[in-house]
Amino acid sequence: MGLNLRTQSGVSLIELIIAIVVLGIAVVGVLTALGRTTLLQVDPLIRAQSLALAESFMDEVTGKPFYNPDADPRFDDGASPPIDPCADMPELSDLSGSNRLDLLNSACAYNGYNADTHEGGVMAPDGTIIPGLGAYNVRIEIGNSGLETPFSSAPANCILRITVTVDDATGTPTRLQAYRTSGWEECA
């Protein structure tokens, strides 16, 4: 007796399952790559917004007088530069709804500023809410202690280091740092 061999047509169940598994793995790989690409395209926009916000606050702080206008030692005959120009500044209070530019009258007045704590979020200098910046926070530190400056000829009490840090929605900080000099001839 001879064997009756029939030609097989179609695919078996095992072949079908293996094909589905291989296609599933390929689809997961492609979707993962697309997801990462989308995140990488959004990240530069977030960083650009953080940098723009940090630059805006840095411009605001560096545009203020070095000394408190109410107690500027340059107008006191025989006075010398204070050891810490920010020492006599009052603690920041709640600034929400008020004009930040009027209340913070010198660079040192911004020391310890935190947008979430002092204004309830990032606001324009006049106290109005800026839409779309709710996930950001701005912190400002100003001082001269432990200052190693590129200005070796000027005493540290005549220079302020201003640090503006913006935390974005992902918690990533963007930090800008600048130096501000008093411009007082006693400091030269």
C-alpha cells in the first residue's frame, strides 16, 4: 500500500500564533519609538519656555537698583559699602494680586522669591495671572556670601550673585546666574 500524500494548503494554528506574536513585538517597537519621538519634540518647547521665563525674571531683577532706595548708603557722607547689601531687607510676604515691581524696590528685595509661595504661581509683574504657566515655578536667590567672582579687583560686598531657577512641569530646573555690581566709586 502506498501512502496518500496530500498537498497542504493554508497555515497551521501554530504558524498563525507565531506570526501574531512576531507582528505584535514589531508593533510595540514602532509605537515605543513614535512615543519617544513625540516626547523629544515637546521637551525643547518646555525648555525654551523655561529659559524665556528665567530671562524675563533676570531682566526684572537686574533692572532694579543695587541698594534699597530708602536706605542707599551712597547718599550718606563717609559711609562705606555694607558687608552684606541684602542684610537689612525684610522677609518677602504674600505678593498675590499686587504689583511686584512697586513692592520689590531693589535687587536684594527679590532674595528668597518663590512664585508658588509668594504669588500663588507665575504672574506678570503687575500681579495678573499668565495663562499656561501654572506648571512652572520661579525661585530667586541673591547674595554675596562665598562669592568667587570673575571680578577679582572688586570687593565681594559690591557684587551680587543673582540666581534665577525655573522648574518646569517635569521638575527639570533651568538656572540662570548673573552678577550685578553696585557702581559705587568706593567699590572700585
